[in-house]
Amino acid sequence: MRRKVIAFVLILIAGVILLTYYTPSPTTEKMMASYAMANAEKDTGAQNIVTVVYLYYRYYDTLFEALTLMVSIVAVIYISYHGGGSSHE
Amino acid sequence: MIQVALVLVILAALAAVQTRYLRHGVIYLGLFSLGIAFVYLLYNAPDVALAEAIIGSTLSTVLFIVALQKYKIFTIYYRVSGEDAGQDAASQSVIKSLEKFCTKQELEAQIIYTTEPIADIVENHQFSIIMNKQNMQYDVFIHENNYKIDALKTYLSQELPSINVKILED
Amino acid sequence: MSDHSQLLSRSIGIIYPIILIFGLYVIFNGHVTPGGGFQGGAIIGAIMIAKYLADPIPFLSLEWTQSVEKATLLILYVLAALFCIVTTLQIVVGHFTIFLILSNTLIGLKVACGMSIIINRFVYYETR
């Protein structure tokens, strides 16, 4: 019972927070897309807008994507150990 | 153009789910990836299409095929009759030879001793091959849909020419 | 694949320098043409598969590949911090192309190492 109450309260708090900060406006996304298309080449001098987005406007996301890939590889090595083969780890 | 590609994608997805053999499912999945990469290309997303074609169509297909090859279990039913428990030297050497065949083909040999008649085994159990011993004569029964039928025939004709290979039909 | 065919190994031996050149092209032209670090790295990782199909002997040591991958991630982070400092203080203005090529190369190296680790680990060591 207590755990259910705690879970309910947590879900309520999460819902309130998400609803306060959620602004359903497709215009912002459209603005960002058109901003990238208009200014990408002027800002960096590269023709491929996708590269400019993931290496300039959204570089932070790219860094954490690389970190995620590395964590998953560590998990693969750790889980597949039991076959033997190498002494390292 | 795009309608043809989308229909092809749907057909490949359905075939991958509905097929009887896992290997065919993997190939259909590769076809699905290729089709969806083409669709991405038609929607002006060449980056995504490139990534999908490499990852979905090359890497995952080969990894799935390797996984299927590694985890395949080759079930051998050894049919013994009555007091003969299949422990004498001749039977053991035949079994050892079959295990060698399995190792060569990267299969996992699993040997089951049984006294049931062959028709019951065919009816009720998942088997790869059935070995039957009758008056010092060994027969190997293999289903006609088995992938290893040619490899087994070649191997047995080289190693143990006295064994007859008999093919079970559906 | 215990009995690999001579035909397959010969033809893959001819093909795989071409795959390597294509992967490097995709990485280094990531800022001009479609593609980039991730796609090029995955192409280079696919060479491992070709190598496995040609002759299944492990030739990259796991230890070495993993160290390269970790070092690449570290260099990527250092490069990001350096780039932030340089652009906010306006020490160097412009020259984004060098930064883009460098980041793409690092990401490509990292993804190639990661893919080859996964493939090597899965194909050679995973037994049961």
C-alpha cells in the first residue's frame, strides 16, 4: 500500500513537471530547422547541414552518444567473458 | 517508385516473421533493411540511408547467421533394441565418428539413446538424424529438408562406407 | 566456417582495400557529402566481417583496440572543451572545417574500434 502511494505521488510530480514545461508548438521546431538551413553554411562553411547540426549546434549530444556506445561495448565484453580466450579484464 | 519500395518492405517484413526456417528469416530481414534504406533515400535522407544499409543489411545479417551457426544443436537419436545398450566398441566408434562430423560442421552434438520404433521418433520428436542398428548393420535416417544432407553423405562415404544413408520423406 | 573456400578468400582479399578507401572517403568528406564519422566507422568495422569470412583467425588484439577506443573518447572530450574555450575567447575565428574533419575522424576511429570489438568478441570468443 505504502509503495503504491509513493509511486502514485512520484508519477503525479513527474506529470505536473512535464506538463508545465511541455509546450506543444511545432513552430519552434520549424524555426530551428529553417535557422539551421539558413545559417549552417554561413556559420561553419560546410555544405552538409547534418554534420553541422551534430558537430556544431548539438555537439553536446554527440559527446554523450559516443559515451553510450562505449558503455555498451564495455557491457558486451563483460557479459561475453565466459568463453575464455583472452586473459585481460 | 516509393509505393513499390514500401510494398516490398511490407512483404519482406511479413515473410521474415512468417517463414519456417530461421535462416530465411535473417535473409528477409536483410532485404527489409535494404528496402527501407531505399525509402530513406527517396525521402531525401542519405545519411540515414547509408547508416541503415551498413548496419542493418551487412553487420546484423552476418552476425545473425554466425549466431545461428554457433548455436545449432544436432540431435542424434541412437535406436537400441532390447539388451544391446549401444555400449560395445563398434557402436562407440560410430558415435565418435558422428561427433567428429558435428565438430567439423560447427554443430553441437546431442546423443539420445532410445528404444522407440523409428516411426514414433519421426512422429513425436525433433531429430536431426536417427541411427538404427540391425544385425551389425548401421542405417542412418535423415529428413529430406535437412541442410546437412549432402555434407553427411560425403562424410560418411569417406569415413564409414559401410553405413547406408536413408532419406525420410515428408 | 571450417572449410572456407579459396574463391571467397581471394575475392575478399581484392575487395577489402576498396572498402577501406570508401570508408576513409566517407569520413573525410563528412562535411561536404552525406555520411560522416558514424557511417564511415561502420564501413571500416564491416571490414572485420569480410576478414572473418575470408579466413577466420583473430588478428586484432582486444586490449589494443579497447585502449585506442578509450583514448579516442578522451581526445574527443578534450577537443570539445578546447573548441569551447577557443571560440568563446575568440582566439581563432573561422577554421571550422578543420574542427569538423578532426571530430569526424575521431568519431569514425571510435566507432570502427567499437564495431570491431563487438564483432571480434562475438565471432571468436562467444562459444556457448
